[in-house]
Amino acid sequence: MGKTNTKSKSVKKTASPEVAIIMGSDSDWPVMKAANDFLQSMGIATIARVVSAHRTPKLMMKFASEAHSKGIKVIIAGAGGAAHLPGMVASITPLPVIGVPIKSSNSIDGWDSILSILQMPNGVPVATVALNGAKNAGILALQIMGASNPKIQQQLLAFKQGMEQEVLQKKLS
Ligand code: C2R
């Protein structure tokens, strides 16, 4: 009685990831890292993985069909060139998918990736951000989560105020 259960206290509970950041290749990571960094700076647990619709179709199917049952709330998917990953994942998952077009080594000029992600058929939306716009994908993911979470909404309002102050304080001469 009154004894502290040191065993259970010493177990550090790691938050399970709420946003999955996937990309067609590890060569996309330097771009996609901006989404990961933003979300982690806001205290959101993330998971980042290479998943390719072209090169690992079975893994892509497994990931997309299981993500919602593992506590993931939003998927951010980046890919370059013939960027089928975001759309294919969106065709399977009930979760919102944010697509990040990437100007990759096999991109002609980036438009290939933008259009592959943007021009989805009716019924299968992918929220597409700017070319290499991974930070905005992170912000949008947080905004989606914030719609049902007042604490996150407060964080977003503080983020916006910080951005405003930064701009107002800029002096050019
Ligand atoms: P490598 O650098 O590995 O050759 O990849 C990746 O996202 C990357 O930008 C070059 C580019 O190929 C893209 N890729 C896709 C998919 N899988 C890989 N667009 C896909 O399934 O959509």
C-alpha cells in the first residue's frame, strides 16, 4: 500500500505517429524532411518511410490499406517524375492524402510530377502543394488535424502570428 510502482513509471510511453510521410525514393528525403521537421517542431509524432507504387507495389498496398487502422490521421506523399504514389495511396486509404510534387533527377522540369499528382480523376482527391512544397504539406496536415482539435488550432494561430511578426519586423534599409 502506498508503494510507488517504479516499474510502470520508468516506462516512457512513445507517442504513436499521427502523420505518415512517405516518398517514392530516399532521394526525395532532402525535400520531404521539411514536412517532418515542421510537424515534429509542433509536437506531432510522425513516421517517414520510402514506399513506391512502382518499385514496391505490395508494400504500397499494405501501407495504404492499413494506415488508418494504425492511428495515422493524415498521409503526406511525395514523389517525382511519373508520380503515381500519392494518387495510388489515395485510391485505397480513407485518410486525407497531401501530395508533394518533387523536382527529381528523372523530372523533365517538375511539371510531370505536378500534373501526375494534381490531375486526379473525380472521386479520388489528392491535396497537392507546390513543387517541393513539403513544409506547406506539413502545415496543411496540421490544419486538417486542427479542425477537430482546439489545442492544435491554438498552435496554428500562434504559428501564423509568429509569421506575421517576422514579416512586419523585416527592414530593407
Ligand atoms: P531515384 O532517385 O530513386 O531514382 O528516384 C521518386 O519519388 C523519385 O523522385 C527518382 C524519382 O522516382 C520517383 N518515384 C516515383 C514513384 N516511385 C519512385 N514517382 C511512384 O511510385 O510514384
